[in-house]
Amino acid sequence: MSSQIPQALVGVIGGSGLYQMDALHEVREHTLHTPFGAPSDVVVTGTVHGVPVAFIARHARGHRLIPSEVPYRANIHALKQLGVRYVLSFSAVGSLQEEFKPLDMVLPDQFIDLTRSRASTFFGQGAVAHVSMAQPTSAVVRAALVQAVAQVNTEKNAAITLHQGATYVCIEGPQFSSLAESQWYRSMGAGVIGMTNMPEAKLAREAQMAYATLAMVTDYDCWHPREAQVNASMAIANLMQNAGHAQHIAAHAIRILGTSQPACESHLALATGLVTSLDAMPAAARAALAPLLR
């Protein structure tokens, strides 16, 4: 493990099926420590198209963490320690709408958070902030992912169907939904269902990083009258078919963000969200939050 920690511009959080980044060069592994515990796994840094990148496997390599066990605060804090400004999140999801077919990809722009046992903020213990989650994903990161998918379709002669805009309902898991729950989520107008993007997106906003997730559809959950009910084997099998595309999409999106480095309102989330002044915070809280305030 390296003792010198490089800085990174783009952070990549790999979900089920994406446990490493093949495009990384100058690869180094780092064991990082945060005030909120250890991240899911070592943080891997390197470059993609010359852009400095940090990668974390959300469930750890070997897929050893259920969604409720993922140390979301430590993962986001570790990326922020490295200077990350843009976060690309990759996630497996079930479809709640007929038009979102298995092997399609979706760019959610809204979330419904139904998790119940996860720490969802960096604040407390004498420090108060209320950040806006009205627009929980970054338009500039979504735009980079849209361009990246189009480039992969052209260069690889792929036929990825990308849906822009959907509500992602995040459940606690690790069990899949009951039929009644699946029908309830559909009645809310949700487009996809997953177990990992909350509180990840909330924490990225508190850390003033521009965040978006590329959701890869693996199944129809259990609501569909003609399709098989989801199971783990089905979801992973479909996900692995898209894993190669996800690698190329990530590489293109990193190049686009690294070249343009677009401004995003997420980068100033605490300018209007921070309530407690720094001099009024306890020293421990101020030290824990220091990287997020940069």
C-alpha cells in the first residue's frame, strides 16, 4: 500500500459486477481512514485518459457487504479526502416500468429514500447543515454520461438503450420486494428500484461533490405479470452482460469531465446549507468535516 496519497478529480463507485476499473493506469492502492470508519475496501487511484481517478468497490471486492453494511459515509469521505469533485456511481437496479427493459441503462434524476437503518448525514455532534436535495443528481455529470454512452454505441457498435430521467426508489434490502411493495413503488411513479444509492447521493451533496448514477437494469422486480420474479442469479447474470459496456462508459465520462471540469451547484452546497459557524463547532466535529468544506 502506498503511504503517499495522490489527489483525484473523478471518483468512481463500482456496484455489483464492477469491482475494478480496467482502464486505470499507474494503479496504486491506499488504505484510508476516516472519522466515520474504514471505506468498503482499499481505494484504488490511477489515471484514465490522463485524468486522476479514485475508485471504490461499493460492496468490496468479492462482493462481501450487503447494502445495509456499506460504509457510505466512509466511502464518500475518503473520496473527498482525495479531492474528488465528480462522482460516477454504477448500480444494478430492477425496472418498475415496462419500457425500462433488462440490459437497458437509466440515468435517474430523482430519488425516494425508503432506507431505515443507515446513517445519512455527516452532520450532528455540534454541527448543523441542511443541504438541498431538490435536484439530487448533477446535470453536468449526467450530461457526461449521456455523451459517454453515445460514444460507446458508436465506437463499439453497441446498442445500449439509455433512458434519461427517472425516479429511483431505494429500499433497505437485502431482500427483494414483495409483490404488494413492488406495485406500491409503481404507484408512486418510480422508474427503477435499488438498494444502494441512498444515502450515497445525500452524502455526496453534503461533501459538495457533483454526483450521478448510471443504473443498469437487470430485471422487472416482481410486478410484471409475464416476466420471472427477480432472483440474485438472474440479476447478476444480466448485470455481467453490461459490465464491459460500463467500463467503457466510465472511461469516456472521465475523459469528458476531466477535459471540461464543469461547474456544478453541488460544489457550493454548503455555502447556503451550513448553519453552524466553524468557530461554534466542537473541535472534533470541525476536524471531521474539514475535507468536506473545501
